[in-house]
Amino acid sequence: MLPYAKRQKRTTVLDGAILGNLFFEPSTRTRVSFGTAFNLLGGEVRETTGLSNSALAKGESLYDTARVLSGYSDIIAMRHPDSGSVAEFAEGSRIPVINGGDGANEHPTQALLDLYTIQKELLSHGTSIDGMHIAMIGDFKIRKNRAFII
């Protein structure tokens, strides 16, 4: 993936595919990284940001919103301020849903990024992550700090 991320190679593997980026909670890095990755692989991105800009603000359920919006995309990346909301949305969706963070509950893509970063750094020093013990330090009340606990 690195040659694509560095724009050294181009691909259209996701040509014609649409990512629905639904970010109902403030986000910059996660939202932009999902969109950028999808674009670099040749796909298109449709963005919805903020609860006040959605039918949820008028009382529509996450399930009903998922039923409708899953008809417009091939995959959805979602962040929402309420714990368990992404799972609730996924129940109504007809397409895959990626959890980009749901309140104080989960942020699984952060764990993948952390693991990738550790592995990349170790490999650059000729070491493998296999058999490695990793110490975690920080405030585990913060979702991003808990994300890596596997």
C-alpha cells in the first residue's frame, strides 16, 4: 500500500465503488484518512458530517437511516458520539460498516494504525513484532488510548 499512499503507483481497484463517510462527531484525521485511502484506490467518497445535518436530528432512528443510506454506497465508515451506535447502525445496513469510533466505546481503526506503525518502525530497524511485548501507558478513560488493547 505504501507506493499508493506515496503516489508512486496508481490503481483503480476501487473504480466505481463509493464510500459513505458518515461522521456525526467531530473528526479530522480519521475522516480524512478514510476518504484519502478510498480515493487513492480509485473510489469515490460521499461525506455527511454533523448530527444536525442529518435526518437523525429530526428523530429518525439509526436503523432507518442505515436502511436508506446503505443503498447509496458500497461501504460506510461511521463515527458517532453514542456508544454502541455504530453496531446499531450496522444492524440496519445492507452493506459493510466500518467503526470509525462510537462515543467512549470503540475506535478499532486506531488499533490497526497503532499496530501498523509499531510494525513499520520495528522492520525499519531489522526487528519483527513477533514475540514482542508492548507496554501501554496513558489515561485509559480516553477511547484512543484503549483502542490498542487486544
